[in-house]
Amino acid sequence: MQTVESIKALRQMRSDWRNNNKKVGFVPTMGNLHDGHLELVKEASRQCDVVIASIFVNPLQFGQNEDLATYPRTLDEDKQKLIAHGTDALFLPTVEEMYPRGPEQQTFVEVPGISSIICGASRPGHFRGVATVVCKLFNMVQPDIALFGQKDYQQLQVIRLMTQDLCIDTSIEGVPTQRAPDGLALSSRNGYLNETQRSTAPKLYAEMQALAAKIRQGESDYRRLAAESVQYLAAHGFKPDYIEVRNAHTLLPATGDDSQLVILAAAYLGKTRLIDNLTVEL
């Protein structure tokens, strides 16, 4: 696996691949890799000739009181996992390489509407930071396909819209959420959970499944159903941020006319914010 840290070296490598008619798959990450990330690499390998991953903890997508300083960084272990899964190259830029004028002076990319609802309402500016860094990475790597986990459902929709709106010639592939045997969605932040919190955490997905079952049985008062789920989680040790039933494509509040729905949830256990989603097709 080649490791490059500069845009110049990355572009030379990308030029060589293009000259050899290689189809390039890209997996952007913030490191601390788990099986969910590695599933993206495996899917990229199935679809492409070469696979490049990136590791960059992006300061633009962290709020003032969020965990940028303590976000887990496990570079040596990450490299070994990528090598074991046949990754061809790793792009490992510094903040200075990504934002040479500094993050505060960076030109931003913002996807209106969808970026300010749900998680965007709880984390102002988060999706602007995501869209900006992903747009820059796409311009640097110029991948044919980029792969993202469906666990970050709203993020995936933001990236799809950004790519479409800016006419970026990259296909966006969503890969199903990878879960622990007890149902908890795999996430780098799961490592923050203590033993008691970790045993409680699967109740988030279990409650989403229960909500989905009620919807499939014909219940359609989505606001009431979501409120009941919030109450359940609060009674079991969570501090719910939100549970919402939304149109799976627009992420607007679901109505009786919608047949493709998504349940979106975020809740704290201690200081750890867990997010998850579940699609429901009627």
C-alpha cells in the first residue's frame, strides 16, 4: 500500500492510474477504522481496479464543544487493517495540506435545506464542514466511485445532493450499516462507551425496530409514535436528541402519501452521541 501525504503526490498517482485505464474507488474516513469502514473497502475492491482510502480528522465538521481534540486516532492499526484488505493507496493529508489558508479562511460548500434539519439542527455547521472536505477530496482524488456507510444516512444524502448540484463526475455508493451481533451500529465513537453504557446501547436500534413494526402494521401518527420512542429511550438511560420518521429521499417529515420512509435517531449515553437509522418501505 502506497501512502501519500501531499496533493502533488496524490495527483501523480491518480494520473498513472488514469493512463492505465484503472477504475478508482475511494473510501474517505476519519480513521479509527472498524468493520464498517472495512466493508466499504471490500465493496470498493469488488467494483474497482484500485482502491484509495483517506484518513483525515476534519476540524470543519466539529463544533466548539465537540470531541475534535479527543477523537480517537489509531493510525498504525488503521494502516494494518487497510493493508490486510488490499487497499492500494492511503491519502494522509495534514490540516495544513487540506486548508493552506487555515480552516477559518477556507471557501465553504453548503447544501441548503437538508443541511440545517435533523442532525444539522443539533450540530450547526456540521454538514457544511462535511460537504466542504468531501468536495475537496473528490477534486483531489477524482474517483470514479466513492463509498459511504448508510449509518450516516443524512450525511449520505447531503453528499449525493452536493455531487449532483456541482456536477462532480463521481458515483456515490451507499453501503449497508454494519452492526455488532446485538444490533448496535458500528461507530468509531462506540469506544467511548463504558461497560454499562455498551450493554444499554443496543436498545436504540431495538426501539427503532419496534417503531418500524408499528408503522408496517398500519399506524400512521408518526409524530406520536416518535414521541413514544423518545419517552422509552429516556426511561432506559438515554438522553434522546431526536427520533424522526421522514421521507427517505427528501428527509422532510413523512406524510400518509409517502411509501418510502426512514426512521432517524440520535441519542446520548453519557457523553457519547449515538446515531442510527432504519428504512421502512410501505
